[in-house]
Amino acid sequence: MTNPLYDAVLGQHATREDVLLYLPDGGTISYAEMAARVARFAGALAEIGLQKGDRLALQVAKSPDALALYLACLRSGVIFLPLNTAYTPEEIGYFLDNAGPGLVVCDPEAATALQPVADAANARLLTMEASGAGSLAEAAAKSTPANTVTPCDSDDLACFLYTSGTTGRSKGAMLTQGNLLSNAQSLAGIWRFTAEDVLLHALPIFHAHGLFVACNVSMLRGGAMIWLPSFSVDAVLEALPHATAMMGVPTFYTRLLDAPAFDRAQAGHMRLFTSGSAPLRAETHVAFRERTGHAILERYGMTETGMNTSNPYEGDRRAGTVGLPLPDVEVRITDPETGAELAQGETGMIEVRGPNVFKGYWGMPEKTAEELRADGFFITGDLGQISADGYVSIVGRQKDLIISGGYNVYPKEVERVLDAQQGVGESAVIGVPHRDFGEAVVAVVVAAEGATPDPEALRAEAGARLARYKLPKQVIVIDALPRNTMGKVQKNVLRESYAGLFDGSA
């Protein structure tokens, strides 16, 4: 037995001196150096007492060590749980309680706030800094490097990624080594990645896009990555002439288009730009092609499945579509009420099946049964249609889900925070079009009787309990929410009313 995902993304390259990471300070890390670093972290995890099947939760800034810890978890058979760096201690508390990790790793500055949260979950807390310092790094430096790779098979769990339903209750999607490896292999093939590629990596790595798509695909083929701590227009413009590919979210591309220095010559060394995590507006697609000569390649994926479809590397990259099913993925359109498959061209629920589809939700067999059919098809919750020549278009999303800057925002979670505030009678949270973020979170609030809520005060209080990307960009106070005859709030009416709220916003 081997360890299929670790062997594929790092094990096969462990003795190579070729560059893996180009760092912002001008330094580099080779594959061999990363493998040695990973062995030290794996040794530390073993000395701490983590074994195959245990969980490790990580909330730290992007760094080479953060990548090494992910790879050490793969090597050790430890289930990796990356957490958004914007999550508050209150939000993290739920994930730890649900996942039951043996170890929580955070930035030293967050340790005081997170220690009681970790204690409540009976988890050990260690720290990691982007600079390479921290108590876990110290433990790794003193540890005996692991000299063996823990045997795993394709059905063993590699990670938990938390998603949410419209109720706001998060669900831990269980992704296996086989799920992640099959997806990386498909994408590396159809996007033509080789060891000669240099990927401009400006995405976060607590997210599936930055970690499981960008890193796994690049490392699978032995390529290099220009490792930027975050997206910065100036840093990306400086790096582009040295890169061959870039993976981004629509926000990256709108901001590049706003930069006069970004032109055809600047992108002349590139062979591929991909976009995902949020819908790419057709006008952005057109403007980017006119400016650079490159057609952005848009694809479609989700937490539970990784990538499902992609526009072609060669062929028509159609604005407004997410392309064709991956080679090993089946996509069908069904009636949302009956589950019956619909005829080609009809609009309905998108369902997918393939080796990329997750194993289920951690500790939630009833939710798994609701969304994962007996025949292996996953009910995505997205509405779409398939053209006569196989292109998939998404026409709607599960209920009221908002995708802002590539991150999922579930209105119910935000509404609960607002409704608990003094002076708020009720609230409705919606997404409205925004040029930069795709959608902006907006809260429409009705005052409690006799109260006059202050919109900015509501935002400030909510900001203490919500990650920044979930925070409403605007709070609007109105007399009453629109409702249908059954008393249900008509969010579609609110979205229409405020659709132009951010026209012209950057």
C-alpha cells in the first residue's frame, strides 16, 4: 500500500532540486527542501501524538510552512482542516466542536483568543507564523524527521472542508485522497500543465481553489509557483512576465483591468488564466480578451466535489458558461422536485457524479442521504442547463446563497447576528451585483417597535462576530419586508429593488 496523494504531489519529486516556490524576498524552496521540511513536521505530529485518522485544524497566514504542514498531514494520514483566516473565535468554536481535532494551529497573535476555544474542544493549541516562527515550528525543528510515509489508500480521508446550508449550520465535507488526486490529474491534463510551468499563486490556501486546485495541480506535474502572500495588483504585475499560468477569482481580473500598466505585453509570457469560485461576468471576459489577447478559462466546482466542468484549453471558451464536464465526471440536469432527468436544453438542478465527489458530511448521515443519491450523483443545489454541444451554464444557485469575492455567504447566518441586536425587529440579507466582488452582501432591516437602529452601529457590532467577507457592505432600514401570501419574505423583490446599489463600484 502506498500514500497516493502524497506520493503524487510531493513523494515522486522528493529528491529533485528544481524550484518549487519562488518567495517574495527573492529566495526559493526546492522540492527536496520542501520534502525535508515536511518530514520534520510529520515527525513533530507523531511526537505530539497525532495518528492516521486524527484531525488537525489550521488557521494561519499563507506561508511555505503552512503548505508544508498540509503535506505533512497527507504524509501522516492526518485529516487536514484548513480554516479561513477571517473566521472569528466564535465561528471557529463550532468547527472544532464538530470536527474534534487533536491539534489546532493558529497565528501567535490569535492564541490568547483561541486557547479557550481549543480547550473547550479538548484540542492542543500550537502556533505558526508566516515568518517560520511559532511553537509548532520549534517542535518541528527539535523533532526526529519522519523516515516513513504512512500507508493510505484512495478511500482514506485527506481533509474536511466546511460548507453551510441555508440554515447556517456548517457541514464538514469529507474529501478522500482519491477525490483530490483524481481532480488534480484531470485538471493537470486538460489544462496542459507540465514541469516547465510557473504558476503565479496569489490565492489563499485555506480555500479549495488555492490549495487543492492550484497547489495540487502544479506539484503533480513538478512545476514551480511564484508564492505571493496575497493578491496585490503591483506584485502580480511584477510577477506576470516570469509566470506561465495564473489561477484567480473574478475580483483579481477586474482589479488588473483597472490598472493602466496591465496590457498585452505584460501578459505576453502567459499561456493560461483561469477563473473560478464565483461567476465571471461576461463583460469582464470580453474586456480581458480585448486588453490582453487571452480568453480567461472559466470552470465550475464546489466544496463537496472539487472541479466538475471546465471550458476547453483549445476550443471555444464561452463567456457565461462553465464549459464541459471533466473527462471522468458526469453531469446531468434533473427536475428539482422529482429528481427525474430532464431533456437536453431544459433548466433544472445540476447533479454530478465521478471520483471527485466527496464521501459525505462528517457526523451527518441524514444530510449526506439528502444530497448524495444512492446512484452516486451529488445534488449540487445549482440550477443550470446543458447546451446541445455539452456546455454547462449555471442560471441560478441554491436558494439565497451569496458568493462575494469567491467566498460563500449564507444569509441566515448573517441574519441571526443582526436579529440579535437591540433595535432590530427582523432582517433579510441578500446579494446584489458588484463589479469587484461579483456580489455584495446587503442587509435590509426592519426596526423593532419604537426603535431607530443606526446602520453603521449594526455593522460594527456584527463585525465582531462575523468574518469580514460576510459583513454587509450596506445596511438599509425600511418599514416592512415584502412577503408573499404565505408570509415568506420575497428576497427576489429585494434583489430587484437594490440591484443597482453598487453600479459603478470598484
